[in-house]
Amino acid sequence: MKILKNIYHNFESYVCRTLLSLFVLVLFLQIIGRELFEISYSWTEELATYMFVWFVFFGASYAAKLGAHNRVTFQFKKLRKRTIHFIEGFADLIWLAFNVYFVYLSYDFVFNKMNKFWKSQTLGVEMKYFYVILPIAFAIMSIRIIHLNYDRLVLGIDIRDPDKAEVDKIIEESDSEENGKA
């Protein structure tokens, strides 16, 4: 059970690490082939491109898990923390509705409307196997949005973007140093 929980909490991280490693390895093999053996493999560039696209979509889901997507928050400066959480929760509800609708549209496109004969140029693989990332990533992102808001609104856990938390910490330290000097 602990292993499944660990996989659930770190799924996007594992996938992103794997894709990035494979992406770099494929491009490295292409460079070695060109420079040392004067051989160029056209499929490596296409495969690297698709892996990068998958990396971006899983990365977006990972950012949703961390609460690290960009938000405009300057208007919240004068509001109470609880009010801010509910406004952000409402915005996330709209985001969730968009994601669910996009899962529906992309699933329909990939599995019902995509022509079986649409194949990748050099790999010769059906394009639906590359486009399937759309419903997968947006479904996972939807789950992460729900989980994030459950933690924030029900459990009262303060989920903040790691970069913002680091900046806030630096500002607090700077303010305490200035107050100590005054």
C-alpha cells in the first residue's frame, strides 16, 4: 500500500525524469552518430520531439500538483486568507471544468475521429499513440486540482508554489534583518 501511495504522489515526477533521461539519451545518440560515424537517424529527432511534448504535459500536471501554475494574485493582498482560498478554489473549479471538457474532446478525437492511417513521418507509428497524452495529462491534472483543493479547503494545508515559498522566506528574512537593525 505504501508503494502505491508513493507512486501516486510522485507519478508525474517519475515520468518526467524518465522522459527527460530518454530524451537526452536519444539526442546524444543522434549527435554521436553524426559526429563520429557520419550517420544520421531521422527517427531520433521525431521521437525526441514527441518525448518532449509528453514531458511538457506531464510537467504541467506536476505543476498543478505543486500549486505552481501562474496566477494573478496582487488583488488578494487586502483579503483574508480564507477568502483567498475560496476565490482560488472557484478559479480552480473553472479550470477543472475546462480540463474535464478537454479530456472529453481529446478522447473523442484520439479514439473516434483520428484516422487509422495517420502515421508519424519517420517512425511509422499511428499518431493516436502520441496524441493519447492529451486525455491522459488533462485527466491527471484534473485529479491533481481536486486533490490540491481538498488539501487546501478541507484539510487546511497551505499548498504553495515552491518557488513562491522560497521567495517569501527570503523576504521574511530580509524584513527581520531590517527590523533588527532599526
